[in-house]
Amino acid sequence: EIKMSSFLELLGLFLLLMLPFLYETNHIFRYYFKFLMYYGIVSFNSIVLIPAFLTRPCDVRNLLWASTWCHRVSALIGLRWELRGKEHLEKDQACIIVANHQSSLDVLGMFNIWHVMNKCTVVAKRELFYAWPFGLAAWLAGLIFIDRVRGEKARETLNDVNRRIKKQRIKLWVFPEGTRRNTGELHPFKKGAFHMAIDQQIPILPVVFSSYGTFLNDKKKILNAGRIVITTLAPVSTEGLTKDDIDVLMARVRAQMSDTFKSTSAEALQRYKQPKKGSLTPASIANPSATASSVSPAAATADVMMAAAVASSNQGGGYGPAKAAPSMLKTL
């Protein structure tokens, strides 16, 4: 028994010592280890926060507590977020936030800006509620769960939510693409968010995350350190608009977001490509000398798409498009 105990202790010590080696040398291990930390910490915080959430159940302000605990995950896995257009996001007004959706890492970006948004919630698919403890904590924090299969019931829920967010000046976050895709471009939008905005005559607030292509490739299992720009554009008014204007409104908002996505993503790529002491490394992304203005509009799209080719061959710093996956917060 003593020998077996000693053997297990030595084995445990060996595995512990191997962790830093595997983390530094194996990009697949590093990818899964970072996501394990992300989901593990969020789940643990959910358990810890549930008793506090019970003091004011289904109150969207509970998400401020959640973000206070969970936003530090970004630093642990090497992500840095830069918010632009803060003045639009911090206004105390009801609005529909529409944002592009690339990965479950988007939620970490939301955690980092929730204190700016203050009162904000998200519409999520009903199945997420059963992913306890996260689902229970999310419900207690005021997330709106809809049954996408039962369309009529979902519409009734959204109508009730729509009236509530206008009355209480709550921001409603929607991913209009529906499914997360890290492909270097925005995909077609669904109309739900725009129906809601026009129905209550509240503004659309576009929020754009720059491309994750310089640090994330789900297909190759690569997740490195990265810097993401979150840009809040000026609110788009829906006053006087009717259901007949939805297509034009949606096209206008998507065009604005697409242009911003291309410019901020090209800026991130330029910073990545800036040599540091004669070498090309992911750390050079922190170089502030490159700006979006240095990138021509004609080259922006090509630069974003080129991100995949530049480093997907480099497993330590690779990037490239990931195939579409069902969204953790699958919305309208």
C-alpha cells in the first residue's frame, strides 16, 4: 500500500510537471486547456452566484455581478479587449444591440463591457437553460429563454420582452447571424431583432467584434493570445419606420457593421505583422503604431481573409477560419 501510494504521488507530480511543457509545446493541449479553464471558471462562478441571484431573481442587474466575477477569465487565457464608441453603449436607453458572432469567446467580450452597458440581457435558446449550473444562473440573471420550435409561444415571449425593455430602458443583445462563424466576414442577418426595434420604435445599436482570425482556429485547435477591438457604432433610429422598411434597415446596419469589421480586423492583422526586434511574433499585435487609417479600404477585405493563410500554417501562432458551429447563445 505504501509503494502504491508513493507511485501515485510520483505519477501525480510527473503529470503536474508536464503541464507547463505541454501547454507551451502542444497547441491542441493549449486550446482545450484554455477552453476548459473558461467553461470551468464560468460554471464555478455560476454555483457561487446562484444564492446571491436568489435575492433578486430574474433581475438583469445580476449580470453585472456575473461579469465582475467572470471577466478575469480573459486575462487567464490571454485575451485583451479594447472598447471603442463607449459613449453610445453607456447611454441609459432601451435599444436592440446587434453584434456579429464568431465564437463562444464573444461572451467574454460581453463580460468585459457589461459594466458599461449596465442594464442588458440576452435572448437565448431554451436548451441552454438545461445546461446547469450555467443555465439556472443565467435564468436567475434575467436571460430570456425562448422555445424556437414553438414559434407562436416564442413570439409571445418576445412581445412581452419587447414591452418590458422599453419601459425599463433595458438593452437587449442579439446575434442576428444566429450561428457563430469565424470565417473573416459577416454572414446574412435574420430579421427578428429589426422587427422588435421597429415594433417598439427603439434604436438599433450595432456592436462589432474584430476578427478572431489572428489567434483562433477551431478546426486546427489553436487558441493563442489575442487582442480584439469592440466597436460600438452610433445608434440607428427606427422612428417612423414600419415593417415595410425592415429589409432596407437591415441592409443599412449590416453594411455599416461589415465596413467596421473589415477595418478593425485589418488593423489587428497589421499590428500582428509589425516586426518586433526583427521577428514576426504574435506578441507584436500589441504594437500600437499601426492604425486602421493606414489600411486602404480596398485592401481591408483581402487582409482579413489573408489572416488565415498568414499563420494557419504556424501551429504556435496559427489562425484561419473555423467551420460554423451551433451558438452557445443562439439568438434571433
